[in-house]
Amino acid sequence: MSKMGYFSVFQRFMHQTQESREITIFVKNVLFMSF
């Protein structure tokens, strides 16, 4: 999956409910560790 692909998923999480923000933060941390 490309960086843009991850970014689109990230953007989608950003538009979700507040509960999903925790998931977004987790995903963001994983991505930062990957790159």
C-alpha cells in the first residue's frame, strides 16, 4: 500500500466519530514507526 493509500485511510478516520480518533492516533503512531 502506498503512502497516499495510507493517507486516504487516515483522512477517512479523521472524519469519523470521536471514538475513532483513538484508532486514528494509533494508526498514525504505527505509520510513524514504519517510516
